[in-house]
Amino acid sequence: MATDDHATAARDEITAGRAVLGIELGSTRIKAVLISSDGTPLAVGGHAWENQFVDRMWTYSLDSVWTGLQESVAALAADVQQQYGVPLASVRALGVSAMMHGYLAFDADGELLVPFRTWRNTTTGPAAAELSELFGHNIPLRWSIAHLYQAILDEEPHVPQIASLTTLAGYVHRRLTGRSVLGVGDASGVFPVDSGTKDYDARMLAQFDELVAARRPGLRLADLLPEVLVAGQEAGRLTPEGAALLDPTGTLQPGAPLCPPEGDAGTGMVATNAVAPRTGNVSVGTSIFAMVVLERPLEQVHHELDLVTTPAGDLVAMVHCNNGASELGAWAEVFGRFAAALGHPAGADEVFGALLREALDGEADGGGLLAYNYLSGEPITGLDEGRPLVVRTPDSRLTLANFMRAQVYGAFGTLSLGMRVLAGEKVELDTLYAHGGMFRTAGVAQRLLAAAVGAPVAVARTASEGGPWGIAALAAYLETAGEEDLPTFLSTRLFGDSEVDVVAPDPQDVAGYGVFLERYSAGLAIERAATEAV
């Protein structure tokens, strides 16, 4: 049990119910974070989970959602008890975030009609293409409206029973509060949002209703979608039933206000203080996405770019890549097992860190090696399915350093293609803030990402807590939202003393990465052939 002055202050804040709780359901981990009034993480709890590929759909069961949430909160409460010697009985505010997009359709009794279809599914091509043409607005494959319209096109039997649609964060929030709402950032991945009204685009809603009138007479999309709220608006309070869902022991009391539920893209922006124009962030996990806050609307529609919003409703260009660091993690497991077989076992973080550091000794272009991290389809490069590949020519230099550099480069390859489109729109970016597990190894992924995007990359001290910290910060914002806007709140109250390491692109790395990316783009034919052959 901690006994220093900081621990005493934290214990007093927890006992008084002044700490703030954030929970995020990520692709591989559900994590709960308790923060103080100044944003300092006080305790954490987590639960590992994985998606399942069932009937050719990526999904998670709702039972696993609640098992994971309860285990995360229980682990958090145990951490509070161990560190500070007090129970976690109440909080000042809380918030829930989760992976964006996907499809959760419910009937009038609140029963799930088909298994949750996650962002990872790429089965909505015809619907997304038709809606993009109709709206004059890019509709990505993973957006909820693409899933709904594809289900209508396919005449799926559950469609007539749909009474509501939401995201994973919206579903959990509704169970905790009884309110069907979404934060504007998460809502912008359900259906296009008008950044002026900060609500669903009225013109496009009417267009959709007209489009489906013949197939689904009487369907009014607005009646199915959650209410849209912006950062700082109270989105309900934790009900007794909701408190029991999070903490079946009954220790956590109801009554705390909740901020609007958000997607992991929005919480990543908050966690890196990248919510103002000319800032952006990159989140690296199972997927990789970059968010760039725009100063003006884009001039053209680009299939590589999603137009979403910050949690405050400001326009954002999003480059979303379905495949991220999972393949790197798989190789780390292989090398970890090899070390153990030699009699030198090491922890996962130690193995991952050693391999990343080795990448810095690789040749600037990866020695002629080529790596694809495609475990699933990748819309930016037009692939419905993926096959992880390592390819080399006879004259390439196969060393561990080159292999690891190619793997890291490969993880950033699709992102680079999307960022090139932004550059073509003359979008200017002062700094790109990065967060995710890859950046815990200082100076490696950060340096190589700077080469991949051609911009300075910053990593802040809070980056390792990521999205759960971000949604906790949005919950903390409820108390002062009437006094200041979100960028001011973050910069002055939570990030004022933050230490940020900034790495500028190294010219040699930039040149080498350019060679690699040309090879990567040309080699997509190999990836495409692999998906057709196996």
C-alpha cells in the first residue's frame, strides 16, 4: 500500500468520490482507468479478449462484453484497494468508449437481432459504393449505415424487426444509463454528420429514406439512430441497474453523470491533445488510424479518407487501416518462443522492445525486404481479404534488423498511402501525436512513423494509457464545459505540465521509406494473388 503524500491525496480524492472513471473496449483489451482531477492516472484494470470469425463475420458476443467489463472494473477496484487501502465506492463522473463503427441492430425489446458485426468486416462493398455515389460523401465499408443498407440489399430477414441501431460504446452506455445517445465523433462513423449542426446530415437522411422506400416502406432512418451529443453535454447518469452491471458486488454506487459515449478514434485524439486544427494523431493497435483536424473542408471526395469529427464536432479527415500491429505481435511471439527454446525466456514486452530496437540497425529501405500485415481485408488498397506476407528477392539482405524494419514499415504502409491523399489536398499538419503499445519502446516506432508520414511525431507521457484515459478526460470535462472549450480544457488543465518527445523525420529514413513504399505499392499484386489463391 502506497503511503507518500501523493498517495494520501489520491486516497482522499477517491474516498470523496472525486476521481473520474474511463472505460474503453478496444479490439484486444478492455481497460478501465481512474484519473484524478488533474488527469493523473490513479489506478488501472484490464481484461484481454479477442474477436471471433463466425460465419465469415468478425464478431464479439455480448456476453463477452459484460464479462470483460466486470473483470476490468474488478481489477481496477483491486488496484485501488491495494494502492490506497480504500474501496472504489463512487466517482465524480465516468465515460465509456469502444471501437468505432460496425453494426449492432436491436428489436423493440432491446434484443440483438444478429451478432455484432465489427469494423473489421469488409462485406459491404456494394452498399458503401452506392451510398457514396448518392451522398457525394465517402461511406467506408465499416460504417453502420453501410452495414444497414447492405442488409437491406441482401434482404436479410432481421431487417423488418430493427427498432434501433448503435455502436458498441452506445450499447454499453444505454445499458448503464437507459439513454440511447452517441458522442458526435462516434455518431459520425454511423452516418455522415453535418459539422455545422453537429447532428446527422438532414439532406442525406432524406436521401436514404427515399432510396429504401420501395424495399422498406415506412422506414425512417432518424427514428433508428441514437441522439447526437457533443463533448461537455451530460449524457445520463449511472442507474442502479447500470452500476450492478459494472460491479456485481454492489460496491460501486449509482448516480454519477456520464459523458457522451465515444469511439476509440475520438478518445485517441483527446488522449494526445490533438483536437485543434492543424493537429493530428495516430493510434496503433489491431488497426491503425490517423486523425487530422481540418481547417477547411476537403475539395474532393476520396475513398481513402473518412470525414468524421472530434468529440466537440470539428471536422476531421480520418485514414483508417484495418490492419495494424497484430502481425508484429505474432512475430514477437515466435522470437520469444525461440529465446525460451534456447534457455533464455523473456517477457513479451522485453522481446517486443528488443525486436523494435533492432529495426533501427536495419538498412533505410529495409534491405529489399517486403512485408504485409494484412490479417484482414484492407479497403484503402482495395482488398476484401488479407494474407500476411514476407517477400524478398534473391538479392535482398535478410538480416534480423532488415526484417524488423520491413515489418514496422509494412505496418505503416497503408497509412502512408492515405496520408499522401491528404498531402495532395494541401492539408497542413504541425505535429502528429502518436499513441499505442508500439510507442512504449522509446524512439523506434516514433522515428520510423515520422519517416512514413513526413511530419514530426510526438509521444506524450499519457500515451500508454491511451483511449481509456481519453474518455475519462471527456468525463472530467463535464464539470467545466460551460466555462471553456475542449481544446482549452485539455491544454490548460490536463496537459499543461505534460512532457512530450518530438522526433522530426530523418532525411535518410525518409528516402529509404520512399523506396520501400514504391516496392510496397508494386507488390500489392502479390498480396492480391495470395488472397485469390488461398
